[in-house]
Amino acid sequence: MAQEIELKFIVAQDGVETLREQLNALEAKHTPAGQLLNIYYETADNWLRRHDMGLRIRGDQGRYEMTLKIAGRVVGGLHQRPEYNIPLDKPELALERLPAEVWPQGELPTALAEHVQPLFSTDFARERWVIQEGKSEIEIALDRGEVKAGEHQEPICELELELLAGETADLLRFAQRLLESGVLRQGSLSKAARGYHLAQGNNERPVARLAVLPVAAKASVEQGLEAALESALAHWLYHDEVWLRGNAKAKAEILLALARVRHALVLFGGIVPRKATTHLRALLNDAEAALLAADTAEEALFCTEVVAAKLALTEWLVQRGWRPFLNEAGEKKIAGSFKRFADINLSRVAAELRSAVQHLAVEDAADQLPKLSRDIDSVQLLAGAYGDAVAPWLENWQELQRAIEHDDRSVFEYFRRQALAAEPFWLHSGKR
């Protein structure tokens, strides 16, 4: 088994030669472009996908390899997941050669080999450069071609940075230098994810809404912080794709994702010192300004300020950039229970919400909108442990927010009263 660590970028179609010039100037071992054909397999009931697995056979100039990728972690286009590679004599699956521990029940499912079938393919030319960065060896792969599923297809124009040996920090540092070309943006969708979408009919990707954040049972405060920032970054990257495919409403969701990052930094600011986030917050401000000023999705999302902010957030998350700034008390707090942290802060945030609208007149409501938006999002970041109990309480506040946003005075007073009357759903509220 190998642990694959790679960072994916989408290359602007008109920026390939600019990028190649930059890469050819590196001190690197260069391999000219060679054609790679990959066939991805699945069952009719998506058994592999449901178990967060990806299965393919790759053909490379008469050589064949079967690869099984299993569940891992994706943060801002940085993919970290185990993979198993089996050389083949011919392009036919040999599932029995995979180790037993890769399967959920510790053995190859009896009917899997019979039911798995080709689902989609990728066919692209890959040009490679291998460099030394710090103490690490990194492979740079420029892929150009297409992914196909039945009658559907879309182009591939990607750059992948794979850590062959060494430290993730070196990979991220090298990526920062590449951004100077101005032709890259981070991409979280793998070729396989795009292929599955095509195979399912290539329906328009919908705009999604930020929701209550699920957090693992018995999570630490640090895990809650990571989950909050990862959710915001994933929301941002997903809506990059939606916006670039023509849905202008996605731009607002990208701005909300940026706001969620800020809300999370404020929420955890009693533990993570402000100086730990100074550089990141400055980059986020620059990215927001660039997004607001841009006329098109392409202009916005390939803008160096936007890409730099996303990469900085990715690095801060992956490297846990807050840790060097924690004192002994901070280390103890961040290792504590997220559930307890959430209960305490839900009481505080709810008190702020009540104070903001207790005597609020409709003609003054717009002034309170930024505060309401921040506090409602904070509740979504904190309330994941309470399941279905959250929605009725939160709905009244969200409806009040919408009434203010749309200047709907006919329902403003009703939802203001409903929100104030709602009983707390969390512990340590003074009422449970």
C-alpha cells in the first residue's frame, strides 16, 4: 500500500504554454508527454462509490496497472488517501490479487468480480517533471485530454503535484511559487469524480447551501475547528465549478464560504490567538475584493489573489498552522471537548441574537443584518451534535434574516417574536 499525497490544479486552457515555459525552466528530470488510458469500474448499485473506493486499470505504452484507492482526506484540492497498485499482464481486473484488508469485511465480496463493469474512461497525454524541493521529491504532471462516459465528455487540463518522498510542507511551498503564472486554480474534483458525474447523466450541478456542520461524536475542539474550516473550503471549491459552468448564483455562495471562514476564526478566537491568523485574514480580504470586482468566473477564479487565499487556507489546515501560537492553556483548551465548547458558545451566541432583535424596529433591521448572519452561521458551526432539534429553533432566525434581506415587512414582526420565544435546544442553556 502507498499513501498518495497530491495537490490538484486546473489549468486555464489558454495558459498551458505559459505554464510549460515555467516548468521547463526548473531544474528537473523531464519526461515528454505520453498517452494514458484509464478505465474506471463500478457495479450497477455503485458498491465501490458507496464504500468510498475507486477502481481503475491504467494503460501506459503497453504496460498495465490496476489501482484501488480507498477512503482518505481531501482538503482544498490536497488529496491524501491510501492506494494499492497491482501490475497486470493484460488489461483485465484481478481483484483477488488485492490484499484482504482493503475490503470492508476483510475479504473480497463474493459477487463483486462478477458485477463490476467499465463505467467511464479518461484518455489524456501526461507530461512529467520530477524536482527536488527542500528535502522532498515531487512529481509534476501536466494532463491534457478528456473524460468520457457514454455520450458525455468534458476536457481535462490539469496539473497534479504528487509527493513522491518527503514532507507535505515542501509540496505546498512549491505550489505557492507556481501560482505566479496566473493560469492555475485549485480543483477538488478528481478525474474519477468528474467521470461519475458524467456517467450519471451530467446533470447541472446545483447551488448548495451552507448547513449545520456535522462533527464526529466525542470530537475535540481542534477537530471542530478543522471541520468548520474544511466545510467552508469545500463549499468554496465546489461553487467554483458551479460558477464556471454558468450558474452565476454560485458567486454568492463563494462569498458566504469566505464569511464562514471568518466566522470560524472569530468563534475559536478565544483559543487561537489573533496573530496566528493575521496573514490568512489579509489574504482572505484580498480574495474577497478580487471576487467582488471580477466580471466573469474565469477572471475571478484564476486571479492570483483568490488562488493564493485558497492555497494559504489549505496549508493552514493541513499543517495545523495555529499550533505554534498556542500556549499551555491554549493546548489544553483545544484538546478539550467540542461538545462542551459548543454548548457554552451556543448560549453566548443566542444571547447576542436575542439582544440584537429584542427591541428591533423594522426600519432599523438592515443595520443588524451582518451581526445576524454571523451569529446564525456560528450556530450552524456549533449545533451538529443535536440533530433534528436544531432545525425548528434555527428556522425562525433564518426566516427573520430573509425577511430583513428582502425588506419583507409583512412577516418581520412575526418571525422576530417566534425567534425570541423559541426554547434552547442545547445543554448548559439555563433551561435544560
